[in-house]
Amino acid sequence: MAFLTRWLQFLRFLEGLLEFWDFLTTPLGLVASVGLGLYSLLLALGTDAAAAATLAGSVALGLSCLITRPNF
């Protein structure tokens, strides 16, 4: 019975992981992951937090504008 309980917990974890993966494939998820990744990279390179947030936010905003660009 304990094995089945663990198996069910593992399946729930996989379901949550797949839902998170589905979110990352949306335009909002892509922009958010690029912004957070760039922010983390800039912090690791020694940039102060305010400059890293500004640069990462600017890149994320530009990427968002490119992805959601309307077709005229």
C-alpha cells in the first residue's frame, strides 16, 4: 500500500511538472523564463541587482513585443 501511495505522489509530481512545462511554452512563460534567466546570469556575473533587473526587464519587454507583434 505504501508503494501505491508513493507511486501516486510521483504521478502527481509528473502532472505538475507537465503543467509547468506547458506554461513555459506559452509566450508569457517564454518571456518570464528569459527574463529570470538573464537576471540570474547578470547577478552571477557581478552586476548589481538594480542594473540586472533593469537590463533583464528591458530584454524581456523587447522579446514580448517581438513575440506578440500584431500582423498588419
